[in-house]
Amino acid sequence: MKYLSHILIILVSASSFLCAADDGEGYQFEALKAWIATKRQVTIKERGGSLSLSGDVRAEYLTQNEQQNGIKNVGSHSLHPSIASDQFKIAFSLLLDYRADATWASIKLKFSNNAGVISGTNNKLNLERAFLGFRIIDAERFTIDMEPGRRKLNYTFDSRIEFNAIMDGLLIKYDQSSDQLGDFYIHAAAFVVNDLKNLFAYVMEAGILNLYNTGIYVKYALIDWYTKHFGDPILNAQFQYLNSQFMLGYRFVFPKVDKISIIYSAFLFNSAAPRRSILNNDRANLAAFLGFTMGEVRKKGDWALDSNIQYVQPQAIPDFDFGGIGAGNADLPGYEKTSYIGGLFEFLYLITDNLTISQSFKCSKSLDYLPNRYTFKQYRIEFIYAW
């Protein structure tokens, strides 16, 4: 846990760099999450705080086509017949937030089950989020907060291809803003990977938003999974990831349509990747994505879209933290899951203030690093009712 002392030193010393506070989270195309976050329609005020309750119900259908070396990979008469090519799901999420002047707590329970009399499930319960927070410093020009508990990494840290793992640990947030330079933040955390092996990981993200009031933002994220060496080479290989991600974006109002839009791009590399014989004694540790988003959903008739392309080499991101398109939904091992080039398009439309329809299409093909070749296509449609 030696990293925590360094994190605290960085956070406190940063207070002399800029001025004034903000939440430090830049705009992302999580239009659906942002819309659901507005549904705090049941509010109870007592004991000096405010309890907000919200939820959503989802019905989803997806169809996918995967091939391995030209052979059908999922569905009946395929290499993975236990994985359906057409899938139906029902989900329900319950969100509770409590906030007082200097303390808060957030909980999200998610029930996500497969549909079907025979193939259906009814026991898939996930504690997706449960953390508490408290303000350490509430100065005129900056704030420092601490939040122990659980959340997904992508709840706090920004990427289209990584930060999909659960973070059970301690998050420290330093946020401030400047009327001239822009909003500045450093968010850093230490979290548990495997307590049986005394294994921890460390992550931080620093950024400046709305740089010089231009709408430009820059972010740098670092996550260290390779914090302990094991005698088992297979176990070592699983965690040989020290990832740096550089992100650049521009937020603006698109002319004529008058919609908030963002152009974003990022480059990632894994500096801990070793040379592998399977990769011709070389390293394949790079990744990148480029995208465009337009619109926000708040009320009936609103719409939003996002489109991006992704390039990920096999040693760039660990499969347990991977959040990109991938090479398919079949149970691909290790490097085969994170070796691809692909694209994604998503569209949201609010039918009513509470009901939205979400559609997405994504496709990819594997890179020429490994013996097997994969192609992947998927279409998904989802109806979501949120309150």
C-alpha cells in the first residue's frame, strides 16, 4: 500500500497549481447513464440529508454472427453450441443515493437474467456499486474527497476499451477549476485484486477540462496491475500490465442541429508487456480508439448517437479489465479476446420522458498476430423504462 502515501502527496501538492472546485468528471458518451441519473423522482429528506431512489427496467434482444477460421462459432451446430446466436434478456436496476452536507453513499443493485422457460435464469444478482464518501477538505478553491467501497472502474475513469473491472478499494479525488485554464482534477485509487494472494492494483487519472475555455480536454490515466511477482509464469503473465492511456477530446455545439457534440481519441500502451514466442519474440502492446458523439437525452424526442473505431493489440489490455468491442462473445482465451480492429455505432431515442430505445451495431475482425482468425458482428436493441 506504499502507493497511497505518494498519492496523498501528489493530491495535496496540486492545490498550489490551480483554483476552485468541480466534480472533475468530463463529459463521456454515456448518454444513457446520464439520462438515468436524472431520474431521482422519489426523494426523502430527513436527518440532515436527502435520500434519492430510482430504477430502470430493461428488455433486450441481440443477434450475433461469429466465425473462427471461417467456421460458425456460436449458435446451433457451431464450435460453441451452448452460446446462443440470438439472445433475450430482462434486467432491473435499483439505485439509492443518500447525500448530506459533507458525506454521501451510493448503491446500485442489478438483476440481469436470460429470458426463456428452459434457458432462462432468475438468480443473477449483482452488487454493482456500494460506496460511501466524505469530504476531507472543502476550501474556497478546491476540494479533496475520499470514497471507500465498490464500483466499476469506468464509473470514475474514462476509456472505451479498458476499465471494465470491479474496483473494491479506496478512491481519493482532488478537484478544482480555474476561470482561465479550465477544470483540473486528479483521481487515484488502490483496490483489491486477490486478497488470498495479497494482490492489489493502483490506478490514477489526471485531466484538464475545457482548456482555456476552448472545449478541449486532455486526460492521462495509469493503471498498474503488475504489483507482485509470482513463481508461476502463467500467473505472472496474467497480470503483466502497466497501462498508460492518453486522451484528447473537443466538446462543442454542432452548427445547424444545435447539439452538444464531442470528438475524442486516445492512445494506450502496456509498458510491462514482455516479448512472447507466440508473437514471434516481439511485443504487441498498443491500442487506440477514435470516435464522435452527438446529442443528449433528457426529455421526449431527444436523441444521442456515438460512433467509434477501436484498434487493440493482444498484449494491450488484460481480458478481466477489457471493455471494448472484442473479437466476439464466445469464451475466447487471453490474447485472442483482445486482438482486433473494429467499429461501433449506438443510437438512443427518448420515446417518452421515461422510455427510451437503444440500438447498437458493432463488428470486428482479429489482427494477424495469432494462428486463429475471428470475425464478429452484433446487433442489439433494448427498451429501457427509467424512473
